[in-house]
Amino acid sequence: MKKTIVIHSEFLGRGNDELGEKLMGSFLRKLWAQETKPDRIIFYNTGVRLLAEGSPVLDALDGLYKAGVDLIACGTCTAFLDLRDSIVLGRISDMQEIVASLVNSEEVITV
């Protein structure tokens, strides 16, 4: 079953950003520890910051990447946030591929 996770912010949930950062770190580390992993994780809007230099979750994302999870950053988002040269994990793609990935997934989970 093709599973895709979509992350649209560097924070998990709304409200307190400090709490949201901790929750995102916990989520990604628990996902990394799971036996079953998604096929891909798509990052858009400020979620692309998680793949950039200095991200507090690079350890978990590196583990997911090494386990075969495709990490895809939105190209428009990385350009808008001036992060194109700062992305250190995964790859930068475009909305055409992102849409195709979503419609061809059997399950899409947005966090």
C-alpha cells in the first residue's frame, strides 16, 4: 500500500509554537522507529524548513531517508522561503510531481 505523509508546517498542531516543535520532533522520531514506514513524506509551506540546515529533526529525517522514505520538498516553497541552497535532506520537486504522488497514493495522511 502506497502511503504518503504531508507536512505543511515545522510545527505539529496549532497554538504554542514551542510545543508544536516538540510534538513534531516526537512524531518524526516515533515514525522513524515504526517498522512500517510511509513511501514518501511531502513537505510544503513552512514544513520545508524541517529539511534545511539547522533543523532540530534532521536526525529522524535522516533515519527515515536511509530507510528508503522519499523526502520531497516543494520547490515553490523553498524558493519563497529562500531555502533552495539550505535543503540538506531529500530533494526539491514541483507541484506537478506532488499532485501526481498524492493522487497515486492509496493513503494520504496530513499532519
